[in-house]
Amino acid sequence: MSNYLIIGASSGIGQALALKLAENNHHVFGTYNKNEVHSDHPLITYNQLNVLDDNFDLAFLPETLSGVIYCPGSINLRPFERIKPEDFGNDFNLQVVGAIKTIQAVISRLKKSENAAIILFSTIAVQKGLPFHSQVSASKGAIEGFTKAMAAEYAPKIRVNCIAPSLTDTPLAASLLNNDQKKEANALRHPLKRIGTTDDISSMAEFLLSEKASWITGQIFHIDGGLSTLQV
């Protein structure tokens, strides 16, 4: 049994991953921000955590962690000229600084594991270049650079990888998929002609945490229905 910390495990990809890990007999310590969450699974425990707090308490964690998965994010799609500089800063604090604070707080626990891994999340928009994505791409571009720097610094003890999905059917993307017309239009943009699911992304995260991925680090994985590389 391994111990995993999932920041943002109350819904979407984080919640799907928590269930996968627990079903494989791993103990998951999940966090939620505002809305209290409980799990019926005996191997999943939830604790409230706001990564934007100056000081947050991770005393609920065991002394050894096999992995940390940082899921918090935002999707703010607006014309660049309508975005205030502080909006970029808010996204950066949530998606980059929050990850940094979390990892710094648990790095000593990860070092005690025989198969430690960190999973971060980016977006297809960093590689692809999409209009109205400047706000999210700025933060996620930083995450991709951070991933590679951390992988280099902590090899061979801790593996660090990043998943860059395309549009995925999660509560975070609800406004982009809130009717059948939007769902169909977005599905048709992808070579595989469908929207990503939480199972698609969480399955990749589960693999990267496992010993099957023990020779993989410093990589950005585009799980995006082929959109980043194919034109069909």
C-alpha cells in the first residue's frame, strides 16, 4: 500500500484518480477547498486545504508519501485586452505558486519513498497556441518548465511528469460544454471526435504514479484526442 496526496480531489480528474488509486489498495489523502467532501471508500480521506493561504497545515499526512498530484486550475478564456494583469497573477498563484508551496511542504516525505512521483497538469494550449487562452497558457507554460526543472533536480529519487489535456468533461469546463451543440462542436475539433473524460486523464496519471513508469520523468504528455499533433 502506498500513500498519495491529491490536491483538489473533490471533483473531476482528482476525484477519478482518487477512486482508481483506492481501488488498487492505496491510501489517498485528498483535499477540498470550500465545499466539504466525504468518501465512502475506507482508503480515501478528505481534508480542507486552501493552497492560497500563507500557511497551511499538512499534519494529517503520514511520514512517507509515494506521490503528490496537484490538480487545482482555472479556465478563463477572454480576449487579452480585457484581462487585467492581476488576473494573470491570480492564476499564477493558484496553478504555479500553490504547486510550489505544496511540493516544498511534502518533499521530505517523498524522499522517504522507493517510488516517488509528482504529477502536474498543463493544457494543450501551451503547445498548440489558441486564441483567448493567454491567461491559462501563461501559468501552464510555467508549469511545463517547472516540471522539467524539478525532474532534473530530483532525479533519480523523485520522478516529475506533467499531463497536458485538451478539453475534458469536468466541472471546471462546464461552461464550455453546457449544451449538446457545444459538446458536438468541441468533439468534432478533435481527430478522435470526442471530448476527453476524467477516466482518460486519470488513467494516465495512475500509470505515471506506478512502477510501470519507473523510467519516465521530465515529460509532458499530451492526452488530447490527437488535437495537438494531427490535422484530419
